[in-house]
Amino acid sequence: MRKIFAQELLLPRRQERVDSMRLVMEEEVRQLHRTKSTTAPLNLSRMLVSLSTAITYRTAFGKFPSQQDQGAFLAALQQILVVLGGFSPCDVFPSSKLLRVVSGTQAKLKKLHRETDVIMEAIINDHKAKRLPGNCCDDRRNQDLVDVLLNFSQDHALGFPITNTEIKAVILDIFLAGSETTSGTLNWAMSELMRNPRAMKKAQIEVRTLSDGKGIIDQATLDELQYMKLVVKETLRLHHPPLAGPREARETMVIGGYQIPAKSRVVINSWALGRDPRYWTEPDKFYPERFLDSPIDYKGSNFELIPFGAGRRICPGLQFGVTLVNLALANLLYHFDWKLPDDMKPRDMDMTEEFSLASKKKNNLFVVPVPYYP
């Protein structure tokens, strides 16, 4: 399933995926132009959650069966993330059945599972209905992830069955693992740029210089945005999911002088790696230029920076997520100038983090968008 996800959805048809994302992004930009004045603050954090979710389900699943299903599904996902990211006594005493009952966590997750399961079943059935003879063409060039999984299910090419249960698991994984981390990265990137006007100006000049005359941010433009990519990389260093790469030791071993007993669960504190002064000069400072002429990347080869994990279990959505972040950030920088409301100074911005599965900003980012016309 991991191979299907990485190879069939994310890697091929790169330009087509970007085009699909761009359509959603352009609609969001038009909506901002229509509804926002130059003085009314915008809850950018909320908009970015909506944007990343819309792009994710558009490129992966097409659309929800109904607007009501979409709202119910996204609301349930937010509740699941709250439950999974919160503290429960069951985390400390996982074998205690009594604690699972008393805490109510298990019952809450079962209820949320039932709610999301009904909607995911409808998504799959909707795709199956469209594949019936006479309902649509069998053009595989425009298929989404559910279509790809249904192809494998019908062709029996993998040697094991793919049922609706497996397809639902993939759908849920994408939303739980992708939507919050992507919107969170965008939120932090914009927050850091608002707090660092020098970096904001430099990134905007680059985007507008390369995009003026085109009117759109296409794949060719994204490939040329060198400084903006440094901004994204620096954001991932400072604000990525704090705990990564959970593993279970198959046998007793010694790592760095510490004995790890067999069956122990090991979690990597990647947040600490990204702020370790042994590897980073002024580690708490937002400074994208630190990556100029640096071989360090986030693709798993440099353990100082592993926001997506490393090795065989590196996040399969890496390319998808990074492309989404780059495209969305480039559009925000190109189409608007951004100001803080109420004459707030950049140094007065609240950058407090909230405990969560991902690195989440505690308070929403409110800004004033000023449309840019080349």
C-alpha cells in the first residue's frame, strides 16, 4: 500500500498534480480579492487549513458526495486530531482496560470512526458507480488515488486483496497525516515572514520577478524559486512535528551508550535535532540564508533535519506536501502584500506553540491582505 501511495499518486504526472493544486489556489486568491478589503483582518490560519484540505481531497479523491458530508468529515477529523494529540492516562498504562473505559478515549474514537466510515464508504461507492459501463470514460490519466486503488483491487496485481477497508485506511491516513502538517507549515512560514520583514521582502521580490508576465505560478516558476525554498526549509527546521520515526527494537541493542531492551518503543525527538546548537548557529533564529551552499536537506540523508523521517519509512507524502506548501506560499507572496493589524509591531507577534501531533501555532495568525497588481 505504501508503494502504491508513493509511486502511483505522488511521483507520476507531477505537472498534472501541480495544475490541480493551482486551480484550487487560484479560486482561493479570487475569493480573497472579492471579499477582503485592505483594512479588515483575515484569519489566515483558518484559511490555510481550508486551503490545504481542499487541495488534498481535490487531488486525491476528486470531491465529496455532498457539501454536508464534507463538513461532517472535516469536523470529525479535527476531533480525532485533538484526541490523538492530547494526553491520556492510557498512554502511560496502555495495558489497563479500566483506564481505557474511564478516560472515555476509546469510546470517543469509536464514535468518530463510525462517523468517518460512513462518509468514506460513500466516497468509494461514488467512485465505483462512475466506473460502471456507460457512466464515464475509462481514462486513467485523470484518475485520483481512490481510482488507482480500485484499479489494483480489480486487477489483483499485488497478490493480496485490496478491500474497502484498506482504501478507507489510506484516505484517513492522508487527511490525518497531511492536512494539519501542511497547513501548519504554511501558517508558521507566513508567521515567520511577518515577523521578519527582511525575509518577507526578499521572498516576494523573487516570486514577483519570476512570475510577472505569466500571471500564474506554474511548475517552471516553482523550480526557480531558490530563496523561497530556503524559507520553507528553515520553517521545517523550526516548526515540524516534534516526535518522529516511532520504532520498536526487535532485539536488545546499544545506541550511543544507551541499552535499548528488546520490544522497546523508541521515538525520535526531531524538534530537538532542529534546534541543537551543536549543529545550528543561533538555532532559535529564523534565518533562511543558513542553508545557502549547504548540503543539508530534509529528505532523510541528513539527520540534523528529518521532518519527514528517514529510511524506508520516510513519509511517502513528502513530495506531495512540499509541492503544496511551495505552491501555496508562492501564490500568497505574489498576489498580496501582508500587514499586521492594529499597527502591531513584528516583535510583538505571539509565536507560542501548542501541544499537538504536529507543530501547531497556539493562536491564529490575523493579517491584512493588500492585493498586488503587477
